[in-house]
Amino acid sequence: MDTIKILLTITTTLLLGALAWSWQQQRQASKSAPSVELARIHQQLEELEREEAIMEAEKQLRDLGIAQATNPTSLNPSASAQVELENKAAKLREIEARNAALQAELEMKEKEAKLAKQEGGLIAQRDLEKSDRELRRARQIAEALLMAKVMEYVNDPNTGSFVTIQLVMPEHVTVDTVLAVRRKDGIAGNVKVREIIGGEAIADVLPGIGPFSPQPGDELIVPPAF
């Protein structure tokens, strides 16, 4: 019987401590800015160790009750002790439910924070591009889908300049399609598809501003509309 009283005392102390801490955190949270919500939830989740101690004490009480029930020589706990034990179990279930809710809230807040960061960066990028046309152009070139790659460049005075290319996305390339040679985030020149043979094609080099010589490995994209 003394063992039961000791365990009940330990359980009560731990439970009251956990509930008091939770109440204090809730009061602080109501006064805090949204920016500290994640920290608050993390701190609450750290209290799982304390609540695990409550669960362990509760388990010891249950084990002791089972041992006494199976041992004819042991003393049966009083009715009041049994009621108190059941009340502790109910409180423990309440704490477990609250912890599950906190975990779900933490996951939601982390997702919201990640999304807000991504959206903030995107908005800042778009605002910057509004005042910088070249920056917007560079982004569109860098993000354009790869249509083909240059395999070989031929510069023949008799037949003209042309390239043989390997089609990466043949479903988007047809005869007379104009493709731009992408180098980093800029366009070095343009070629026009003359003939398609299987997964390869021949394209004529179009005249542009200044000399332009395609190189094997150059990436070909559909020129963005600026």
C-alpha cells in the first residue's frame, strides 16, 4: 500500500508540473508574435520526456495492481486509490491527445513557414524583374526547356553554314522551327531546322549580330518571347 501511495504522489507531482507548464506556455503564446510559434511548439514537444515519466509511473501502478490481483497474499488497494488511479489515467490520455495535436500543429507551421519563404523569394524576384528587363530575360532563357543539342557545325562556303543536332524533345521540333543557342543565361545565335531524320536534324545557321559559330554540345531552346 505504501508503494501505491508513493507512486501516486510521484504521478500527481509530474502531472501537475506538466499541466502548469502547458498553461504557462499557452498564456505566453497568446502574447507572442506569429514568428515565435514554431519555437513555442518545439519547446512544448520537449516536454514529452516529462510526460513519458508520467506514463512510466502509471505503468508501474498498473503492474503493481496486476501483481496484487494475482497474489492472494497481497493487500488490495483501497477504493479511493483505485479511483485516483483511473483519474490519472484519464489525465494521461488527455496529455497524449494534446501532444498529438501539438505535433500536427508543428508540422503545419513548418510547412507554412517554408511556403512563405518560397513565396517571399518569388515575389522579390518578380518585383526586381519589373524594373530590370535584362534580368527577366536571363531568367526566361535559363528556365527554357532543352529542345536539342548541337552535334556538329559545318561552315561550307558553297553550301553555307549548318549544324547537325540531336533532338531531345522531338515532339516539339518540326521543319522550319527556329531554335536559339543557349549559353549560360544568354542567346548566342539562332538556327532554323531544315530537315529531320529520325532523332536527328539538320539546321541552317541564321545570320545575326556579329560572328557566330555553334559548338558541339551547345544547348538549343525555343527563344522566349521578350
